Amino acid sequence: MGSDEENYPLTRKVQRDLWLHQHPVDCNDPSVKFLVADWERLPGFGIGAQLAGMCGLLAIAINEKRVLVTDYYNRADHDGCKGSSRSRWSCYFIPETSLECRKRAFELKDNKAAWGKGIITVKENYTSKEIWAGHVPRAWGNPWSIMQPTTEINGSLLLHHRKMDRRWWRAQAVRYLMRFLSEYTCNLMNIARHTAFGWEAAKMVLASSSQTLFEAEQESKLDIERFVWSNHKPWLPRPLLSMHVRMGDKACEMKVVGFDDYMKLAVKVRRRFPHLNRVWLSTEMQDVVDRSKSYEGWRFHYTNVTRQAGNIRMATYEASLGRETSTNYPLVNFLMATEADFFIGALGSTWCFLIDGMRNTGGKVMSGYLSVNKDRFW
């Protein structure tokens, strides 16, 4: 997560407080109240919109002193998610609350007295406005008022906008919901890293190997190897810039620009960091991937997935991929973006908005964010 200076204000404290709120000592205590909510599944809702909606529900739970319990997650309703994790957020990330609290919440859903006393509520108890534009929790004061300006739009740092509080809260909420990966997601990330960088990593190991190193590997590992170095994250080539290029039907929600505009920002980053030449490219458009090959001096990496050839609705495109693929590859791209050294995207996209939040609560706040546009509500 990084130090306090490397994150949005109060991130470390907020994450601790959210965990304590979501894990009461005794879930069966009559004073513990619950909010049980399915993930949004209206047609046309992407993963970003689903996450934003759940961030709103977590805010309601905090404000009403309820434990949030998520239920049916349509994007996990596929054969890759096994056993009890099928159709659950826990297929991809550590659950938001304990098994004991989940069990208690579902027991109360069948208890008429609990409904009458307001001990249990569900998503349908709240209006869309309350979920999507409701009150941001004030339990921690107004930390967004002291956020360091690190976002650049049109060549200028964004000093202030009308939704600073929501930007701070969604960052905290999405960090909590995605704080630890499941084994399934870890495997997805390992495959993606191995496919993109495995050959290069293997060549580096072989180039530095010797008989002495081989013999040392056969010996029992030193304590520092087992207890210190083993905690390092998987290798990535550094520095790495992540770029999410969003076009297609997003034009109805934000100003859409061409790939060249994104690359102009990449060149701007490289002027300050001249050793930068790698880009993790996240996009649904095959044309963008094709155009990337014309940029000399850059090395592009991306997931191996069928992309859009033409301008079709995102829902249609996702349906063509199938539920498992259309969920897995965006999450891989999302998590790779949070690990990259730099990020270029479009703040008018909820997906980019949430990536920014994860980076700013994951030790990357001083890496900055170069955006080709701004959120339409600012």
C-alpha cells in the first residue's frame, strides 16, 4: 500500500477502519445490522459501473452502521468459478465480510421480525440517487480537501473539482473491495505476466546463471530468502506505463480522442523518464493494437483476446466473448494498471476513474495521472 505520503489522505487508517466495520466481533449480536446487495446487472452495465454502484452501497452501509454483504455477482457465474465462489465476488477477490456475518445476514433475510425492526435491508430499499450520488461517509472528516493535485488534463494540473469527495471515497471503497486477490485471480495474473514477460525473464535468469549459482540453489534457502525476499511481488519490466484507450460506444458519455493523443502523453512522460519504452496497452479496439505497431521505439504488451473490429456496443462485444473471458481479461488489465509505474487514461471513463483510485490508494499517488479528458460531472 505504501506510506501515508504515497496515498490519498488517511488511506491506511480508512482501510483498517473499513475492515473493522465489516468484521464485527460477534455477527450474532442483536445490535449488528446488515445490508445485503446483489451486484448490479442491468443490460449495458460494465464492471466499472458495477464497482461504482457497490462503492455507493458500501457508503450507505457505513453511514447507517450496517455490515455490507454482497450476494449474486453475474460475472462470476461461469465454470471458472468453482464451488461456493461461483456467482460470488469471492471468486475474484477476498470477501468483503466474514463467513459468519454472511451466514447471519442470510438468516435474517428470512426473518420477518428483522425486516420490521430494520435490522436487514437490501439494495431495493434505496433509490438510484442514494446509491450513485448519495452522501460520502464523513467518519474521517474531509480528507479530500487536502489531496495533492497529481492529475493533468490538457497540460494543466487539476487543482479542484466538484466531486473531490466522491473521487476520494470511491478510491477507498474500491481498494477495500479489491484489497486481496483470490487464488483464481492470482492464477490469471500469473498467466498474463508469464505470457507477456516470461520469455524475457527466463533469458535474464539464464544470462546471469553459473554453476555456482546452480549449486547454491540446491542448498537450503537462507532465512532472508524465505522470510524477506519471498514477499516481493512478481517481476515486471520497469518502468512500465499502462494505457487504457477507450473509444467505441463511450462517445455518448465522454469526449473520445484517437490513439495518437494518448501516445502524445506517453511521449511527454518519456521526456521526463527517458528510459521508459514499455506500454501495457488495454483496449477493446483492434485498430488501436494495429496502430501501436507503427510506433518505433516503444514495446507494447497486451492480453491475447479477440477485439472489436468496428464500432459496436460494448454489451454486444462482451456477449461475443462469453462471460468468463469478458470478465477475466478486463480485471487482468485493471490489476496490471495498478502495478504499472505510470498511467494514461480517460477520466471520463468509470473504469479509468477506478484504476486511478486503486493507484492512489496503492502507493502510486505521486506517479501522477495523465488524462485525455475529464469526468463529465466535474
